[in-house]
Amino acid sequence: MAVTTRELTPADRAQWEPLWRGYQAFYKVDIPSGVTDVTWARFHDPKEPMWAYGAFEGEHMIGIVHAILHRSCWTVEDYCYLQDLFVDPGVRGSGAGRALIEKVYAIAKEKGAGRVHWLTHETNDHAMLLYDSIADKSGFIQYRKIF
């Protein structure tokens, strides 16, 4: 069956949430339900520069990705941060991950962004095979301080 992608609506939460939890399990994090509720609301608030997209086989959601538009000091155009890409492990290799990345590329271009960027863990070898074929490695290493 062909994979299709589209922006998620409030009615999609029941299918989105298990994939969101799967993403968290993969990265060994537990995001509080209150944060999830706020995040979900932001996706559907036209004043917020962030969106959620799903990959579907028929009516069944098999993958998710989030996109956040943000300013940069390096360009006039905004950047688009591709966040939280996750495909159900049972259907990996179906093209859903590539379709979701390409969906974010298209949305970023439509919104006038000059770049799409994302992070992955250094041990995410399977995903990096796809990423290496669809984007360029920046060579940068992330540093962070969590408060």
C-alpha cells in the first residue's frame, strides 16, 4: 500500500499519541502529559510556528514528524527544525520516514524557509542511512545545558 502524508488535525490525536510515546521510548525520555497536551494544542494554533504531520497507510497512521519554523541570525529567511521523526518499527523501510522528511521540505519551502535541519543520536545507524541519502551532514556537534 502507498504511503501518504498530511498535516494532523485535532481528531488524529488517538493515532498520534502512541507514535509520540514510541518516539519517547526510543530516546529513553518521558515527557510529562501536561507538556504533551500543550504541544498538541500548539500544533493546531494558527499563531504558533509549529506543525505535526503523519504518514499513513490507508487510514492507519504509521509515522509522525513535527516541524518548527524559527528565526536565524545567519539568514533573512527562517529555518525549519524537523523534530521528533518516528516511524512504527513494524513498517520501517516502507518509505514513511523519507515521505515525512520530504513533506517537511515541501512545507519549509512553501513557508519561505531557507533550511531544514534536525538532530539524531549518534547510535541511530539505521535512520542515518536514510538521512545520508536525503540531506547533508553539517559536521556540528550539539552542546546543551538543560535547566
